[in-house]
Amino acid sequence: MAAIRHILQKDVFTPAEERLVGVVSVTKHGQKRKTGNTVFLCATVTNEKPQSAAVHKVKKTADKDSYKKKQTWTLSDLTLVDGKDADTDTPEFDLHFDKVYRWVASSLADKNAFVNCVWKLCHRYLRRVPHFTNVNSDRLEDHTEAPESLHGASKDVAADDYQELTPADETDLKQIMDSCNWAIGNAEAFTEKLAEELSGLDGANIHAIMGSEAQVQDLIKLLDQALWELENTESRLSDYDALLRAVRDSMELMEEKDNSLRVEDQNRRKLVTEIENLVNELALSPEHVSLLEHGDLRGRNSLGQCIEAAQKLHRVQNVQLSPGLSMMTAVTECREVTAQLSNKFTHRLQAHLTHTFQKMATDALDMSGMRHSSEAILRPHSQIHHELVPFAPLVLWLRAASESTYAEVCRSYVQQMKKVYETEIKEFMEGSKQNLSKERRQLAPSAGIKGGNPLKKTNSSASLASSRGSVEGGGRDSKNHASVDEERSRFDHVFNTILNQLDPVCSREQDFLDRFFCFSQITESADTASSASSSSSFAAERRKLKSAGGDSADGPVVVYTKKKMLAELLASIEPEIQSLVAFGDKIDGYNTLYMLVRCSQDVLPPETKAAASVAHPTTTAVPNFNFLHQVVGLVLVNVKRRFDTFMNSLLKTCSEQKVNKKAKCGILQCVKVLEEFAQHAESIVGASERRSDVDKSYKTLLTVVEETIERVATGEAKAPPDVIFFENYHHLVDVIARHKLAILEPHRARTKHKYNEHMMNYVTSLLGRPLEKLSIFFDGIED
């Protein structure tokens, strides 16, 4: 127990500045004692003054390496100590605090020692001592007084057994021994002599005492008087002690009251501080309330004040309070008032923004109507954006205050501005088409183009292009070639100009949506996805918008994102570009090659690819979201499909070519088609991203051309086959070399070999035998 007592004092009570005065190992009544699960009741006294006593329940922690207080009771809360049985020894006892705690001590001695310790502490530190029942009072006295009486008795016995000689006694004893040297040899004689002298001295003392009887009487009186004075002194000391006890009790009571007052004052200060903070956090000034209810949202200064008031309202509504404060009636009422104020300002802001959107959209449509129809210029709405951007903080507040109202504002903006964009983009595209058609009509007379498709011409290769007007005939002169090239370049310029004017419009609208509707503060998962997944999700969003046809006002709240708003606002861009693609393809199939290159450059510019490959050579670059790039990506799919259709028509035309058997063949039309395709493709594509598509078309077209040459030379032509072979093969070799078609270099060597082979056959078989029919006649005569 001494070791446990030392450990408890060191680990548990020394850090708490307490002194352990009693400890007992106990278990709860009715429970079995388990090893390693021992509970200790500890009686302690604080080191600080005024000292106070307490009883602690101490138990081992979960790791079994240390002890920890589990419960604490102050000694002043103790009302009763029940020893269960005063006559029979039992280790059970009860302590009555807020409720009855029943314990069983590990031994009877430990129980008695602990109860005695509690009894001492109660008499020492409490004015009102609790009642001790079923406890033997003799044992309490034995534990308190027996040690002192035993200690005093031992001192008396020691004093009776031994008394130290004084120096005078030593001197007298030495003189007696010197005067009786014979005493050493005759002890009996020395003893008798000492007895005689002692008897004489006793008799002298008796005579002296009897002679001084009066003095003895006086001495007795003095002793009686001293005893009376001593009794008076003890009585006064008892009175003084009682007075001091009363003073001590009064001081302790005053100290307790002073502590209570100090705690009360601290609590009052904390309460006042908490209430002040609560009022400051939940209160809105009358100026802010007036601005939210009646503030002017049209002026710059008043708008800034309304923004400040709305931000204050947002802080008030989102202040974090403890559950207890949140349940207060005043706080609940304040929350209701702010909610009503927020709802009122939300509707007022929505109405103002909706009216502003309508007015701006009407003004923009009026300005668009005043513009000349042939003016192919598309201007961004910078003025509208400039006037709406100051409302961005209020829109951010609106998003946090009411998602449904925020969605309504987004829907209102989309509805109003969608009309403006549809009108302006349609007029812009129509103006571009009109300008392009006007220039085609101006070029038509010089190019010899007749009615119908402007690029078709009599005796041209219209039959090769299957009425598409995309392949020119062999009889076209240099002037006609120049006109067609100029027209194709003009279409490329117009298409590029359209994309260049659409780009700032889409970019500025996207930036405005980021700032005004606060999309830049919200992370959109689609913005961090790959470009392929972005395109597919963008297409799915457009299909969803087309199929939905709008949202019901009573339906669920529509969550507007930047992509969704752009897809609705600028929904007319894609069909207009697709219409332009169809228009250009109808004019000339080679325009699909122009559009294929331009769309590829717009979707992912070369410098972006280069930068991405330098920064991350092993990863695929993921560009930031750009609405126009997404739209052009969808258009690019259609352009690629039309280019493939154009190439299929060229292949079909070349494979189905027929020659006039009555006329000389010369250079076949399919070879001229390949030459023209190579001329335009190299001037358009160059080293762009579509190089691989053009190279693939080169291979396919060359294969078909070789097959057509083989077919015409072997069966349909009037001219000798070798002449057709080496003449067309020579022209193919010249085309490949002149345009430096690296992808066809292996084919060039093979074609050149065929050209040399057929030329040698022609020289050997025809030039070596002039007048072929006459030679055959004479050969027949000889035979």
C-alpha cells in the first residue's frame, strides 16, 4: 500500500497541488474484485490556502500504465458515513454524497484507517461535521489518542529507569569513595556506613521539616493559589480559543462568500461580453435596413451602399452560434426578422435585374435594326457588360441567399440576351454570305460561269465532280483558273474572318459570366476534364437543351453552370456555322479543305500544342474551357465528314472516267484531278494538323488514278497503250516531284520505273517499225 500511495501522490495529486492523506482499495458493493481493475478512494487536502479536503475515485487508465481521477467529491458534500455495523467487523461502508455510494474495502484495517482519516479531516476543515453512524467511537479515539499516550508512557518509563548524575553528585560520590578506601575491599561495611549516614540525614530532615511547618503551610497556600490562577488562565484560554474559532469560522465564511462573489463577477463579465458580441453579430443598423428595403439600385454610390448592407446581412445570417444561444427566443426572433428582410431584398433585386436585362436587350435589338444588312461586323456587348458588372457582389450574395432566385436571374438573362445574340449572329452570317455571293457574281462573267452553279462550265469537269462544281475541267484556261483560285481564297478569308469575329464575342461573354454570375469562384468539374470528355459533355448538354425545350416554373430548381448558360445564350452559333459550311461546300468542294484546316487551328492552335509538349512531354495537353473552341470542335466533325464525301466523289469520278475513242487521249482527266488536288492541298494544308488526312487522300487518289490509267490504256483508248502509259506516268512523276509530295516518294520511284518501261516498249515496238500496216502486208506475202 505504501508503494501505491507513493505512485498516486506522484502521478495524480502532485500535478494538481494536492496532498494525499488517506487511501483505501475498494470495489463496488456486489461486484467481484478483478485483478488489474482496482479502484482507490483517496482523501486529499489542497496545498493552497484556504485549504479544502476532497475524496477522489482513482482508477487505472486503459493502457494500465498510469492512474487517473474518475470522480471527485468535495468533503463539504459528505452528509453521512455509514460503517454498516459497529459491533461486527466488516469491510463494507457507505459514503453519502449526492447519492449513496456503497463500497467494500480490501481489508478491515484499511477501512478503519480511511474512516478515521475522513473523521479527522471533517473535524479539521468543516464547520458542520457529517454524521458517522455504525462506527465504533472508541476506535476513532484509539486511532487518534492511543499513539500519543503510548508515546508519553514510553518517555516516563525511560525516565524512571535511568537518571543521569549531575557534576555535584559525581564530586560527592568521589569524596565518599576517597574517604573509604577500604570500601572497595569490604562492600558490606561500606554499605552499612552509608545506611547509617542516610538514616542520620533522614532524621535531620524530619526534624528540619517539623521545625519549618509554618513555611510548609505557606508553600501549600502558594500552591493552591497557583492552581487557582492556572485554572483561571485555562478558562481564559478556552474562552480565547472559542473566540478564535468563531473568528476563524467567520473568516472562512467570508472567504467563501468572497470567492462566490468573485466567481459571480467573472460570470457576469463573461455574460455581458457574450451578449455584446451576440448583439454586434446579429444586429443590423437602421441605415442598413433602410438600404435593403428602399435603397436605390440604379446609382453608383447607392449601389455600393446596398452591396455593403447585403454583405452585412449575409454575415448576420451565417454567424456561427452555439446550440444554446441558437435556441434563445431573442436570437430566433432576430433570425426570423433577417430572413424576412433577406427575402424582401431578394425579390427586389430580382425584379431590378430582370428589368435591366429587358431594357438592355431591347436597346441592343434596336441598335441592331439600325445597322445596314450588308455590314458583316459582329461587335461584343462591352457596354452592357460594363453596366452590369457592378452588380456582381449582389449576384454572389443572391446565390448564397436563394438558389431558386439566383436560377431565375440566370434564366432571365439567358432569355433576354439570347434574342439579341440570335438576331446579331444571324444578320452577321447573312451579311457574310451576301458579300460572298456578290463577289462571286462579279467574278462570274470573267470566269465564263453560266447559270446554275457558278463554278460549272461547259466542257468542264462537272461530270467528274457529279454536279458538285468542285473539280474543274481540262479546257479551263488560265484566266478561269485564276478566278476560281481567287474565289476559293475569298471564301477562306471570309470563313477565317467569321471565326475571328466570333472569338472575342464568345470570350468576352464567357469572362462576363465568370465575373457577373461568380462562376470563377466555383470549381466546375467539367473545366478540369480532358478536351475529349469536355466536347462530349458539351454536345450532350446541347442535346439536352434541345430536347428539354425549357424548364417549368413549378419544377425543380435548374442549376445553371457557365457551360449551360453559354450553350443557351450562343445556341445559334453552331447552326449558323454549319449552314455556312454547307454553303461553302455547295459552292466548291475544295472549300471543305480550307474549313478543315481553319477549324483544326481554332480548336487547338499549334503554339498550344507546342507549349503543352514542352511542359509535359509524356502527357496530353488539356486546354482551358473555351466555348467557341467547343462549337468549332463540333463543326469540325461535320467538315471532316464533308471532306471525306468530297474525296469519295473525286475517287468515284476518277474511277468512272471514260474517254472518246475517236479522239486522242493525251493526259487523262483523272491525272489532272490529282494535279489540281495536289496544287490546292499543298497551298492550303502545308504543315498543319491535317497533314495526315491529306497524305492519306494522296495515297488513295494515286491508287485510283493508276487503276484508271491501266483500264483506259488496255481497253478503251484509240492511241497505243504504251503511249498512254508513259505520257500519263511521266506527268504523275512530274506532279509528285514539282509539289514535293514526300508521302508519295515510294510511289514516284515505282511510277518512274513504269514510265521508263513503257517508253522503251514504245520505242522498240513502234519507232523501230515505221508504216506498221505496210510492214504487216509484206510479212503476209512472205509467209
